[in-house]
Amino acid sequence: MNIHSIGSTTVGDTPRIVAVLCGDTAGCVKLAEAAKVEGADIIEFRADFCTNLIADSKKVSALIKDIKEVSGLPILLTIRQFAEGGYFLGSGHFDGSEVERLKIFTDLMPEVDAVDVEINAEEIRDDVLNLAKSSDKLAILSYHNFKHTPRYGKFQDLIEDAQLYGADMLKIAVMAITKDDVKTLSRFTIEHNKDMLLTSISMGEIGMSSRVINPFLGSCFTYGYVGEKATTSGQLRISDLRKFIDSFTGQRINSFQEAEKIMCAVSEDGPPIFV
């Protein structure tokens, strides 16, 4: 079993719920407090949503400190590029260079416990990984595909590359068009979660069940939202994720079908997660 830590929270021994926070106002602080109450284990701070990020990273650093203080939770820093669902590089919000993005990672690294950078971010990937390693922070490489679920072999290539580059964890988030897409990623999770820390998510309404099932197939993180709306299609509320995750606690499921049977029973009193 691969066990690491993000702050004082262990990763790899039990599924962890990550609350996604987007914004640059004091509203984030209130959402962080709510995330803790609803049962989050970790907060992902999406710095690419901060409109004052480039102008004054000190303000963002202070905001992260406030979030950490009120929640008491470890912070995962993400500055997502536009090509993989973020606001940085090409979104019209931030059109800065990769050099600028690396500087932001560097400026904010002291305040966070982990970082996430795209595996395809060739210009800064190695620098971000080295920076995280030298700062004793968990380093995640991520891959997102908002169009479809790639072939199984693509996932194998990704995990080999992530290991080669020296990441602590590989995160895969891909759009599910059919239920078979969900099963493909779940099967990969079962078969490769011992190779390295792995987080897998099938996005979209069809993939909603993966956010609860995959953590018990070997996926380390599941991501949820607090506040009024999800940050991406198929995402569940933190409070609902906590209910489902607690229902599974102590179990390791060996197939998607086995997990599906259990979840059908659990979901009777919760939100519909099977489409």
C-alpha cells in the first residue's frame, strides 16, 4: 500500500474528500468553514479563479492562510490552465505565460500542503514537481479530457509517465459518454492503484457514481462542492459524499458491479447517482 501525507492527513490508506473552492473573496473563507462542517478532509484552492492573482499574490497568500485557519484542513493548490478546464492561459481571465504561472506556484508554495499541475504542462511540470519535493509537499500530476474517455492503453501510458516524472499521485478525470466508459476507468483503478497513488473520476452525469465508487476501488480522492453549485458536471455536495463514503468505510470493493449493488441500497435516502 502506498501511503503519503498531505499536511497531517494521510493519503492512500482511506478515501479522502476534497472540497473545491473557487474565488478570490472572503466568501471562500465561509465556504472553507462549511466544507469542514460538511465533512471534507482536504481543500483544493483553485488559484486560477483569483482575479487579483497576478497583480498581488500576497493577497492570495493571505486568503489561503485565512482558509486554513478557519477550516483546519490541509490545502491543495491548483492553478489550472484553460486547456484542461481552468482559467489560466487563454481563458481571457489570465493570459499570462507559463513563467508567470510557475512564479505563482513558487510564491504560494509555503502556504499549501500539496500541488496539482497538468502532466501535459511540459514547460513547467518538472519545475513544479521539484519545487514541491524540495518543500516536502505532495506532488500531483493530472490529466483531464472533457470530450471523451480515452482507450485503456492511454491510462497505462499516463501512469508510466507520472512515475517517470516523479509524481506522488496521478489524477485522471475524463468525460463519460457511456456507462462502459465509467467501467473502463474503474477497471483501470482496480488494476493499477498499487502502482502509485491514483485518483480517478468519470465526469458528467453518467460518471457521477464514480465519485463514490472509485474511492473504494483504490482512488485516493473524490472531489465535491460546497455552496450553491457544483464546479463541474456530475460533482456531488461534500455532505452527500461524506454520507456515502462513511457507508463504505472499512470496505475494499473488487469490482464495479459489486460496488454498484451496494450503492443502489445506500442511495435510496440520498441523491440519485446512477444515470
